[in-house]
Amino acid sequence: MCMSNPFNPAARQCRPLFFLMAIATITFSDVKAQSKNPYSYQDLSQLFYGKQKDSIKKNWSCPALYTDKNTQKKYKEIWDSRTDFITGAMENNNYVFQQDIYNYLSGIIEDIVKKNSKLIPGKPILLIDRSAAANAYAIGGNMIVVNLGLLSFAKYREDIAFVIAHELSHNIFNHADNFMKEKAQWLTSDEYKNSLNAVLDSKYERFSRLKKVFEGYSFNRSKHQRYHESDADSLAIVLLKQSNIPFDASFFLRLDSSDIQYKQPLQKPVKEYFTAYSLPFEDWWTQKRSKGLSTKNYNFRDTTGLQDSLKTHPECKDRYAKSLSLSDINAQHTAVPASIQETANKMLIWNMYDNMSLTACLYRILLEKDKGNTDSWYDFMLHNIFAGLYYNDRQLHRFNAISVTPKEYISQNYYELQNMLEQIPRETLEQYYKGLMNQGFWQHQTADAKGLKNFMSTMILDPTDSDKVKAVAAKEFLTSYSTSMYCEFAEHFKKK
Ligand SMILES: [Zn+2]
């Protein structure tokens, strides 16, 4: 796992990438009542792992490996940047502790660790990353991180078990640790210094020659990483067999499609999702009128896949072919519990909202409607989307809030929604916002959801648009609903 493409919308929030790149580059109708929130504000990593953060800083001290001063110094720099990455991500609330998901993943980890005690000395520290990418990562230090996106994407417990075993294998092989050593050695090697000096001595084309030095290094890196990936796959299969967890190579084929989540079409025309709330709709909103990126010749119908270079998980077909013979063909598979998937999904949708990726957020909500999900929480989130868009329009940030995704990754319907959010006139946007404020679904909402509605309306309808009014309203929300997961949103307006 862990190889990812930065331009992929599913991977966009894949923060480990920053670490990897940093070390790879040198320097209605019948509405169900809403259930309780999946987590509280205090479960976000900044607060939940407050103490753990300090103990990581203390315990992850760089070993003295090199007699050469410069190499040791470089090694320590790289080592500390890894610690900073993980503690920084904790501070940034990139992780969340959600009890049910944690227990579910812990159960899988225990099954594997118990039966492989010779290879895995102790139970690793498990973190849950809020990224939507169907991925997981290991950065050494007996820690593994699983993304919410994997829980919402994977079909079977065995799929998740494989991904976890793959990450445990990276740690068993010390891949992250070895990489840090290799990098420190290379950056302080004579070979590196000489090639750098040769570039600096040359009068011409310094930049392109410099690039070549770096590219040579990252080429070796990615070739290396490919071996690491296939080593981790092989050992993962061994770990699973040892734990009596069946392995199914066709998981790789499913994983191959994890990037085309936004390529699936909706079941109904876009219009019908909105007229269901008695909201107005005009077809021209969904058609791009302005200039800019031309989609005239673009064929959204080709949903067969993406080029490998655009994928979060390249080489899935190779990985499938390599491991097919090791598949347990007749094994029974256990579906990921629907409640776990729903929890992960809600958390992802909320996270996308809080990051103001409104199109992706809206699209995921409509996909839930397509599944026949009648949980009124999704109606509440639809309200939030139009409240957020209306607010951002006033702040002249509408375009940012839509968070445009390149057409290679999306379906015709996604493109239409994106256009709609961009082009719907301001007056109609106001109609949408106000229309959604007065719907039957509100009676099923939790107190903090209703509180968030009031907070938003204070901000949006304040004629003076003053930061002070916003800050007061935010503080009021934070005091009244101090454990609500929605506090995260109110926090943005507190400091201003
Ligand atoms: Zn991997």
C-alpha cells in the first residue's frame, strides 16, 4: 500500500504522502431518526493523543549508528522529520479515535499478531487516519495507520486483514528505518557530493543537471520501493496463512478500482435529488458555460479505469497475477459490518465538509441516497453543503469551496454537480439554503446538529458579516456542545 498519487481526489487527503515525498525528494418520505454521533470532539487526535504525542517524542530517539559525524547528523535530521510528521499530524487532527472502528481493527491485528509472535514482537500502536484514500501505511516505530477510506471501501474483513498484514510486513522488514539510513548515507556520500559539485562547477544548464542528480536518486528509490511492495505482499500472505485468514488475490483487482469511486454514475438524473426537497432546478446549471477547461471532446462514458500513473495503487494487476496461485479459492469471506462502513462513511463525509470539499461531499451523500439509505443525517449534511456554499459565495470563496476535481477522475454526474455548485445563481443558492432550513428532517436531528444550524445561520444571515459576531456565535456553540464532533467546524471561526 502507501504508494499514492497526489492528484487523485481519493488520495488528496492522504497526508503520509507529504512525509514520503519529503523523504523522497531531497530536501425523505420515510425518514429514519438520526443515530448518535460516531465520535466526540475529544476523540480527535490533538486531544485524544495529547499525551501519546509527548511519549513518542521522548521514546523515538535517534540511535547512534554512524561514526561519520555528517552521516549521523543527516540521519538524525531524517529521523526527527519522521517524528515531526507523526506528531504534527496528531496535532493537526489527521487521526481520530473511534471506538467501534478501533475495536474492529484491533481484533484483526490481534488475530495476526497472536499467530505470528516470532515475527511480530508485540501489538503495534494503531492509528486511524481520516483520509478518504483506500489505504494504510507503516512508518516504522511499531506503529501502523489505517485510513477511514479503507474501511468504507473494503468489502471483506479479509481484505482489511491483508492490508494490515502488508503494513505489519513493512515494519518486520524495517523498510522505513532502512530507507532513512539509505537516504542519510546517500546524502553524505562522496558520490553525491561529487555529482553535486560537478553541477555547481558547470556554467550551463545547472538546473537541468541538478535535476538529473535528484532524478537518478528518486528513480532508484521507486525501483526499490517496488521491491519493498512485493516483499510486503509476499510476507503478508504468509502472515495471513499462519493466522488462518484466507487470502484472495482478487482483492487487488477491487483495489485497482478504488480510484474510480467518483467515476460511478448516479442512479437518477441530478435534478431529481433536489426536486425531492421541493427545490427549484434549472438544467443549465449543470452544463459548463464559461470558457476554461473544454470538455467538448471528453468522453465521460469511458469508465474502464485510469492510467496507472494516476492511481493511488499502481500495479494492482501485476500484484494480482503474482499472488493468484496463493489464493484460497473456496474460502468463506466475512463482510465488513454495515455499521462499521456507515460509521467510516459518515466520518469521511463530515471530514470532507470540514475541509470544504463540497462537491465530493455532496456526491457521497447522493451515493448514499442511491443505496436507499434514509438516515436523515445525510439531509442535515445536504443543508450544511448549501449553507457552506452560500457563506463562501459571500466571502468570494465559492470556487475554492467546490474543490474542482480533474475530469479524468469523475463521472458525468459528478461533473454536473461540480458545475451546478459553481453556476447556481446566488439568489437561488439563498433559496436552497433557506428551503433546506425548513424541512421535516430537522425534527430527527440531534441537539448539536440543530445547534450547528443556528450557529451557521447566525454567521450567514448577519447583515454586518462581522468576525466578532462569528467568534461570539462559535464560542457559544463550543460551550453549549463541548463534546460535539461539530466543534471542529466552530473552531475555525473562534480565533478570528
Ligand atoms: Zn506498502
